Amino acid sequence: MREQGRKKGRKGENHMTRHPIGPITAMARRSPDNIHDQKIRFKPPVQECVGQGYRAPKPPSRLSTMPKEIRDIKEFIKITQRKDASQARIKKIPSKVQNGKTKTKFKVRCSRYLYTLSVDDPEKAEKLQQSLPPGLTIVEVDKPKKK
């Protein structure tokens, strides 16, 4: 069987996009009457854009407010002492296993991020709760009761 007359190349590439100057945006029809009537315009090569102040688009604003998980207690205490830290929420989650330790989550709202620290040891959680700065608003969150 014959091939469809298409040149082999990279995916999405044909004889129009592999031009040495750049891809052709408007091409005159190949007939003897109008071959020189219509102008042929070229897109500038991508290489020109990169070095001359080209800046990639900014990510959406919702990505900048994503929560951050902190694993180090000392780092979490430093975050709570910052000026932009406005509120701390403490949530105690009982263990699903009988006689298991309660898990405690500390969440601090800062200007840009919501920082979260998860502590498995209840004694460490009590010490951390006492070491939070006095100017910080502390809210203890209970689980919503099922109806």
C-alpha cells in the first residue's frame, strides 16, 4: 500500500513548520496566477524570545495559598513567633485503635500560607501548646458531632 504522501518527521511537524527562518503563518496557494500576489509572513523563531526579557507566565494565585506541612517542631515554633502569624488552631484526633495515642494537629494561619504540624505524642503536644506565644489567638477545634 502507498503512504499518504506525508513526510515523516517529529510529531505535529510537517513541511510548513520546518522552515529555516520560522513557521509560516500564511501561505499563498500554489497556482501560477497568484504565487506572488499574497505576502508570506513568518513567525519569529522561539530562540529570539528567550534571551530578550521573555518571562514565563505566573502560576495561578490559588497555588500561592496552599497549605504547607511542617515536620520540625523548632521550625514550627519560629513560624508562630513571626509577625504575620495571626491564629493557631489545635485539633485533637482520638485514635481509631483501642488504647492508641491521640494525634494532635497544630495549624497556624500566616499571611501567605497555612502551616500544619502533626504530633503523635500527647506529652509533646501539651508542651508545644504551652510554648506558643501569648499574643497568638489559640482556638481549640472539636470534631463536628454527627446527627
